[in-house]
Amino acid sequence: MPSDKRRVLIIGGGFSGLLAARDLAWGFDVTVVDAKEFFEYTPGILRAYVKPAHFEALSFNLGAVLEKHVGVKFIWGEAKEVDVEKNTVSVKQMFSSAVEKIGYDYLICASGCNFNFLHKWGESLWFPTIYEEARPHSQWPHLDERFMEGRRRHIMEEYTKIKALNDKGASILVAGAGFIGVEWATELQHFFPKLDLTIIDFLPNCLGPLPKSAQTYCENYMSKVGIKMHWGVKYEPNNPEFWKKIGLPNGADETYVCMGVKASNYFMPKNVLSDKGPGGGGWIVINKKLQVVDKVSNEPVGAGNVFAIGDCNFGCVGTPDDWKAGRGMAPVPKISYPSEEQAVHAIYNIRIMDKTNFGPLGYLCDICLPETMMDTWWPWGAGMFATSLGPDDACFVLAANSTPGSGMLSLWGWCSAIQKEIIESSKVDECKHGIVGQCIWYFVHHTYVHFWGEGAFYK
């Protein structure tokens, strides 16, 4: 029998997609679509490449969790095209050559992003290559990372390669000293100490957005363990002078590019994708309700029932002049916390829209909903950054905002390393629908009072 519940379709089974599915499971007919069969805790994936057994602590099968525990549907397939006028998404399921159309009443795009703006499809080690058109351009086309086993094999192959490089004391260049670059360099140094490691960045220091105290702490750590650092250097691999400048006149035996992000929203209509932004644009344009809007008119597309949350969206609303005047929203970091915060905001607005169109669902919290949708904001948790320096050291920045250099170094050393381990294990447990993880993180993302950052004081 067909369900009389309104249909919510979620593209993406990452942090924000899983949170949205869990919160909307009661009251709506929810389906999650993802091109890979598994969830992967992206902030911890670097550790898996130097300690492959760690991957098992970061991943799980999406279908088993979503259908057996959360109580929603899961489609293992790739979203190919969204028709916002007809309320359909064309999906190519994993074991089918045909593309079928799936209808929705509300659509949430939570498809994330990729991490290498120099590659046509943003391919990197940090996110599996899963899209049909991207796989022929892959550096590892023999691996099918839509399967969990394919991801495991990739991790083992890279680990074996790094081990061989370590055995011969090879030179390694890490291009980019943001969060990924610093964490990758320090993970390599800890687990493979024979490597000759160099890290560079175009900026005058590592970890550009962080306060000076955190930058200095990380630089001191890398200096102590023998990682060579060169700041204010542009990555020019085809220029011999570049290699001389960083002390590698014969080049590096292996280079890891850890710079920037790239959009992967090819399934969305062109009129909702930005012409600019990191990696050349292609980000989903939103308003402060998190509705997807036309990039020219700024009007919500379809019936206003399409939302984009997390790393797939443009990350800001309005222009720099708007931000200075207190309008719009400054760029939000592409990290997991604000993605999940936006999921909570989008869920709230979907419930308000549904109540307006169809009446209350019958739950007390829905009866008490306001008549107008809420505005999102720059969430306070977007100003928290935990940076690993190998498994035994880390630093934690608190209370940052959209101004570079803001925030304060609040925890460091082994205490911060343990803190990050707790965050990782509890987040994975929450995403697996575990009771401990849910008890911890539900109250984090449903906090009603904010004390710092650029968020509203009250939700």
C-alpha cells in the first residue's frame, strides 16, 4: 500500500544526511540515496592510510543501519539529475543500467564535496571515487570504491606504497598546509619516521584561518619531529626553481596535494549552481532558509521545497557588504559540525512548511511550530577546530568566527588527542544509530542557547 506520508528524499549518506534521515523518520516517508554502500568518517580517514585497521572503526554499511535501525529506505545509486519543477530525481541504481525517476515532496541535498581542486573531478585519497563519469578519469580505475571492499583495497594499496617509500627513506612533499595537509604530514611522520617530509603553503603560515597561537603550536610540533616547512611558496611542480626553493632540487619521490575543495553537484540544474567559489564554482546557491535558489533571481526553485545543507552548498548568503552590514551570512567552514547544524535548521523548516501546507502531523512539537520558517546562521560550532598531530598530540581551537585569526587555543597535547578520539568514536556511534552517540550529540545539535561565535543567542 502506498504511504500517505509526505516523501522526503535525501541525496547523500554523510553526517548531515544521516541526521536529517533520523530526525525526519517519524512523520515522513524518508529515502536516502548514496552512490556508495557505506558511511565513512571523513575527518579520521587519514589515520586509516597509515593504520589500515582503523578503517573498520570509521565505516559501516548504510543500508543495514538506515533500514534496520533508523527505519527509512536506502537506495544504493547515483543521483543523475534533479528536476525541481516536476519534483523528481533521476537515479541510476547500483545494479541497474536504467535511470529511473523518484518523486519527492521535499528534497534535501547533502552530497558533500571533494578535496582536490586541481583534479577535474576533485579526486583525492580523502573521499572515495564513486561517480560514474569520474571513474574513467581516476588515478586508480582498477578499484571500485562504491563498494566497502573496494575502499579497503585502496587503503591497503596506499599503505603498502607508503611502507615501501619509508623503507628507502623517500622524499615526500605535502602541498598545502591546511587542516588536511598538517594532519597528513604528521600522521606520515609518526607511523613512517624514515620518510623525508616537506610541507609547503602559499600563505605565510600553516592553518591560515586559525589564531596565531594554534599556528605556532603546530609549527613547533612539526619542527620538533623533523618536518621541513616552507611558507609563502606557490606549488609549481613543472618549475625547476620551485623544487630548488624548497630544498628538493631533484623533485620529490611522492607528492600529496592537500589544497582546497571542489564541488560535485553536477546533478543539480545549472541555474542553481554558483559561477564562482572554491575550485571554480559549482556550489548550490541558497538563501537563509537553506532553500535552493536561482542564482540570478535569488528566488527559491520549484515550490521552495528543495534544500541544500552542509558542504555541497555555497556556504554563504549575500555579499561581503551584506555581511558587514549584518545581513546575509559569511562563508561557513566546510566541516562536519555546521553541516549537521544546517540539517537541524532544514528539518525545522520542512516541518513548518509541511504544517502550513497540510496541517500538523499530530505530534506536540509540530502543533507548537511557528507559522514562518526560521533563518539559519553562522553556527557557533563552526568556530571549533580540532587538529591532529599524529595519534599522541593535537590542538583544539574554540570560539572562532568568520574573521581569520579569531578564536583561542583552548586545549593541546595528549589531552586534545584523547578529546579527538572521543569525538570520533562517539560520532561514528551516533551515525550508526547507537544510543550512546545519540545521547551525546543530540543535545549538541539541538542546543537552544549559544554563548559565542556568530550564532543567534537563542534558537
